[in-house]
Amino acid sequence: MSGRVVLAYSGGLDTSVAVHWMRAELGLDVVAVAVDVGQGGDFEAIRTRALAAGAVEAVVVDGKEEFAQDFLVPALAANSLYEGRYPLVSALSRPFIVRHLVAEARRHGAGAVAHGCTGKGNDQVRFEVGTQSLAPDLDIIAPVRSWGMTREETIAYAEKHDLPITITRERIYSIDENLWGRTIECGILEDPWAAPPDDVWERSVERTTEPVDTVVGFTSGIPVTLDGSPLPLPQLISEMDRIAGSRGYGRIDMVEGRRVGIKSREIYECPAALSLIAAHSDLEGLTLERDLLHEKSRLEPRFSELTYDGMWFSPLREALSAFIESSQRHVTGEVRLRFTPGGGMQIVGRRSPHGLYDYDLATYDAADAFRHEDSEGFVRIFGLGVKTWAAKQGVNSRRDA
Ligand code: ARG
């Protein structure tokens, strides 16, 4: 094989060794692409490390705004929680990174893209199915899956070739992060009975026991204000993360079904994602007509599964998103969240100019516009089918007796 490959580069051990290995073993020129999705870190240092590892080019993409608009907004609109609990942190960033890998592959005339995933996880599926969906002509290389080196051997490889890595011989956890949250795997966490040790938490560590009310404002399903102040979406998410996280809110501890057939124990901390999903779905309760709300909530788990499974660019995911987006027209208004010590969160208020809540209809007080006598006939006809059935049952059971 010869030519160019575009590698999704994180700056860690595996992808640094991958840069050198693809050059040495496959004879490829490696273009390293690091995408900033809000994981934090020094991207200039990451760029320098890629070049030092032997990349012919190192590109840093500041993707936070685009990631938030194009991936987090649709996921929030879908109240997206895989297996009812996981807000799809890594599952959302992978197709976004793929979009940029493919763009860089075109820009640099590369014939392949590469990633640093192992063979046991979901992320390989997302990188590869994503690439197949956007660029069926590109080859895919997964060095970490194919080189067969243990972690020890990978470190030895880096040392032998003088690659600039920060060596932690006993890596305790495997962590992935972006604006939407932080994922933690491996180490002691592989025992699903073992309580997560304190050192896994970062974003959801209680820093104050002061309860706080926070108001999130939405326009057509998109969060646009925090306590009345407009904020660009990435900042709004970070600020929400800080407020909720500093009250200890946002932790998830679950056993999850991977696409590759493995059950795995996962720890997540997603203060902003869980807060915003709770607020958004509450506002839908106020603003969406009943049938639309119910139908939408039946489609949401499918959206989450498709996203989890790396099917972001599939026609079904896109069609579901088109439906969901059209449902969001009137999801405008404000939701008040109350954070309490020990990681508690409650929605304590909501209001909307498009709210379907009508006090005069809902109240049990006083005279109102609702014509009570209409209910009598309505209920009789509504129950007519089961009444007829029940009467027949009586006849049948008497006959059987
Ligand atoms: N289990 C989660 C998922 O599949 C988290 C994956 C984290 N990825 C990682 N390379 N550490 O979405």
C-alpha cells in the first residue's frame, strides 16, 4: 500500500504509535487530524506530538460549535438516551469526527482513513460505518486492531522509536470526553458489582451544598438562554455542566449492550446532557399535542439505537430526525430546574407562549368553559367497545358453564 492516510488522532499512546506504525509497516504518509469536540487539552501540543511521531501533516479542527449544532441539537430534540440512560456521548462525536476525516481525506488526496479503536468496542463500528456512508470509495485502516501488540509492547514500541508520549504504565481507566459528557471504562470498573471509586469522577463532584434554581430557555427545541442570558450553544452546555455538576448531578452507572455483542459496565458523567434532556422533554409535555408527543416518544429509542450503532448517516436516522425536527416548531419556552445537595435534580416549573396547558380547562375550581355534561356521552361511547365485549364474555362463560 502506498499513498496517504488520514488518521483520527487523539494525542494518546495508541494513535501516536499508529502514526509511526503506518509509516513504517504500510509505507503510508499520515495526515493526523485532531478534532476539538470540547474534550479539553492543549491542541497545539497534540499537533506537535503528531508531527514528532512522523505525521506529514497535523490538522486541528475546532469543531465545538458545529458539533453542538449538527449533532447535539438533533440528539437533544430526540431526548436521546441509549437503553434509557446513556446520552450517547461518544456515539455522537464519532460520526462528527468521521465527517472531518473524510473532508481532510479529500483535501489531502488520501485514499484511506484510519482510527485507533480496538476490536471490542462500538467506536470502530461508528468510524467505519460512518466512513462507508459518507465515502464508500475510501479504504479503512485500524492499526490498533491489527497490530496485535499488548499495551506493554505498544509502550516499548514508542520508547524504541522515541515517540513523544506521556507514559502511564498502568493506565487505570479508558476515558472519552466531549461537550456532552465524559465516559469512563476499564480497571476496577470491569467488575459490575464494584462501586465506582471516587477518583473516576471529575465533572460531577459536589463543590457546593447550596441548592440552586436554573432556568433554561428553548427556542424550537434548541437551548438558547441560561437564567435569561443568551449564550452560544457550546458555552451554554459547558455552563449547564458546571452548575449541575458542582451539585453532584449527572452520574450514570450501568451495564450496557454493545453493538458487538458484549455487555460492558460503563460509568458516565453527563450533568449538562441529562439536565437539558430532562428540561427539553418536560417542555415538550407542555407544548406538544398529545398524539404527536406519544408518537415521537415511540421513535426516540430507535433514534438512539441507530446513533449508538454508528448509523448516524443512514437514511432512517435522517428521516427520523426530519420528523423530530418538524415536531420542534413550538418547543419554545422556559424550564426551571432545581439542583439540591447530593446530586438531586427536579424540574419545578415550565412556561411557554405555545403552551397547551389551559388553566380554565384544567382547574377543578369554580365555573368554567368546560361543558361537564358533554363528558357523559363521550365516556359512554368511548367505553362502548369494551362494554359490548364484556357483555358477550358473560354470555360465553354462561354457555361454557
Ligand atoms: N460505551 C460508550 C459508547 O459506546 C463509551 C465509549 C467510550 N469510548 C472510548 N474509546 N473510551 O458509546
